[in-house]
Amino acid sequence: MLLPYTGMETPAKAAARWKGIAPLALGLALALLPAPAGLAPHAWRYFAIFATVIAGLVLEPLPGAVVGLMGVTLGTVLAPVVLFGPVELTQPGFRAPAAAINWALSGFSDATVWLIFGAYMFAMGYEKTGFGRRVSLLLVERMGKRTLTLGYAIAIADLLLAPFTPSNTARSGGTIFPVVRNLPPLYGSFPGDPSARRIGGYLMWVSIAAVSVTSSMFLTALAPNLLAVEMARRITQVEITWTNWFLACAPPGLILLALAPLLTYWIYPPEVKRGAEISRWAAGEIAALGPVSSGEVRLVLLVLLALVLWIFGGAYLSATTVTLIVISLMLVARVFTWGDVLSNASAWGTLVWFATLVAMADGLNRVGFVKWFASTVAGRLQGASPLAAMAALLLAFFFLHYLFASITAHTTALLPVLLAAGAAIPGMPVPQFALLLCLELGIMGILTPYATGPSPIYYGSGFLPPADYWRLGLIFGCVFILILLAVGVPWTAFLLRVSG
């Protein structure tokens, strides 16, 4: 029987409609305001488009790749009034349409964007061969007899997968979570029930804490890390290699990774402290997987080759070239097929997303907005010591993530302007400041139920009540940033001094 049409709009449809309207309203409102003193009118209008894109990434009325594509398209169409000033437009031989499309497509020629895409291919290899699940199960089998050591097994599994999986959602949500989710019922711990605290809540929180730390430890462990490195290079001319990143984050990162299961054990203790059921279950799952396949062996050898070349081959091959070489070898070795590559929608969507965001962020620099904002902030911080100014900017960057549901959106919106602001402060150690800003990206994922890709997965598991999640997020967020500053600031200063 057909129901009569009432003309009533459902709450879901109304929310979706306003998510689409709000970014446009914000951009239009900004564009109609006069440009601030010291900033060219066309730069202010470009910022209005940029703010629209960021709002779209936060509210997500459309997929991020679509929002980014629409942003660069609008910037290209309106280039004569948003991207180029009167001086450029009056230069002999200057053609705005050609210059605009070159700007719009510049992100697709960026090596870092293709490195991100390539790393998604590595993650697909882990999934196709089943090697990622095997690693997780082996650790659970070996360390699952005590709840605390099981927490460390989860952290170690994430650590082993992190260097080659730039999507922390795929790594933790797609590989770790399916294993962890099967463990609590073995001890009568169920979601949405008082029994969740028996062991389920502990395991889920350790999982999100571990992936937040590992996402900061490696350049290739989180896709926005690669975007951040490119922004640092363009804005401050600071080059951050895979090895530089790892050496800088290793001491604070390893401390945090070692602390996460233990701190959770103290603050959010499980009722179940030990038992053999989990190890027996994992052993059964490993037996079902069968012996190590030839595909897994080929994957491991090629991943090790990539790691060696990333670390020691920098003088001869760029990181992106190494990635493309290894992907080609994976295709030849049948780790995955070209059909698998073509069907990987996440990888291609991310390619478009990041290519457009690189262009949009570069546009802020092109029109002079970054320089203007940097000088404004630097003026406000006049009189503060470089160390105090650096600490203030690092803390602001970290805790402002409460306002963002995407690390990518946060990176795109705030990193360029904070980099420029810090660089404009007299005496600021710019290479150290840029590196520490980048290292914050992963650990800020601990703050909220929407802070990073895996967060909604663990939040939605039913084992972590909302009040507990927000409380733990604040506690762990404060611990994470304080340890990063206390250990990372003197350590990165030492590294940069040694490297000259």
C-alpha cells in the first residue's frame, strides 16, 4: 500500500541539505566582506573558496575528492578575480586560462601525491595475500594469555603494518579491528552491556591509542603525513625524508607505544586479567589460514626491498620512484593484478583528493595569503621567545583538532598558515618547528570519536560508552602531546644539530 506524500522532510534529508548549503554560505559571506588590511582583494576572494572547500571536507556533503575537484574547478573558472592580481593580468603574453589550468592540475604532477597512491597499493598487497591478518593473529596467539600482553600484541601488530599502510583506517579498521572484535565474547564481554568493561573496552581503547601513535611514527603510516611534508617543502623549503621523520619520532613514539597499553590498564582497567581462550582461538584461526602462501612470501620480500631503498637509496632514487618500482614488481610477481589496481576505488579517490588539496593549499601561497597571515601572527607573538612561540603554536595546532573530523582537512586548513607564521618569528628554528608540527598529525587522532578514520569504528563498536571515550581522549591527548614536546623538542634539536 502506498503512503500519501505529506511534503514533510525527514531529519536526515534536512541535515544533508544543510551540510551542502553551509559551506557555500560561508564562502559567499567571506567573499562579500572587504579584504583585511594588507591583503589583496583577489587573495581574500581565493581564501573564501578555500574556506568553502575546508568546510565541505569537514561536513562532507559529498566525498572529499569531489569537494576538492569542485574547489580547483571553481578557482580555475574564477582565476582572473581570485587567483591572479592586476600585475600578473597586465603582463605581456600572460594568458590567465592557461596559467589557471596549469595551477589546477599541478597537484597531479606532485611526487608526494603518487607516493600516497603507491602506498595504497602496498596496503592492498597485505589484504590480498592475507599477510596482515596472519601477523595480527600470530601476535595474539603468542601474547594473548594475559590481557596486558594482549594489549601489547595489538600495538606491535599495528607497528609492524604501519610503515607500509598509509590508510590507518585500512590498517586498524580493516585488519586489526576484525581480529580484536572477535576476542571479547570469548570472555563474556559484549557491546552495549555492562560486560563491555570485562575486556572489550580495554582492547578497543588500546587499539585506537596504538594506531594514533603508529600514525605519527612513520611518514608512510598516515596519508596526511605525506601531504604535510609537501606543504613544509613548499612553504618553508624544509625537506623531510622518510628516514628523517622516523628518527625524529622514534624516541617519543616508542615511549608512547610502550605506555599506551599500560596506561589504559591503569586508567581503564579490564576485569579479566588473564586466560587461555584467546590464544586458543587465534591458533584455530591461523590453522584455518593454512601455511604461508607464496604470495605472502613475495609480498614480504618486495616490502623489505622498498624499506631498504627508502632508507639507503635516497641518493639515487626518490621515495616515489622506489614505490613505483616495487608496485611494478608486485604486478609482475602476481601479488595483485592490474584489475585489482583499477578496482581500488579508495586509492584513486585519494589520488584525486590529495592532488586537488595540494593545488588548493599552494594557491594560498600563490596569492600571498600565507605571507600576510604569517606576518599578522608573528606580529602578535613579538616579544615571546622562539621556544615559547613554538610551544604555543604546537599546542594550538594539536588541540584545534577538536574542531575537525578529518586530519586531512585539519592539515590543509591550518598547517600552511602555522608553518608560515612560525617561520616569520625571529629566531624560530624552522626545520625543527616544521618537523614537530608534522609529527603531531597521527597522535591527534586520539582526541575525539571523529578525530581520524578508525575512531568511528572503535567508537561504534559498543564497547566504549561516549562519556568514557571523551574522557579517555582528553587524558591520552594531554599525555601524548606532553611527551611529544618533552622528548621530541630536545631530541629533534639534537638531531638537527648533528646533521648540520
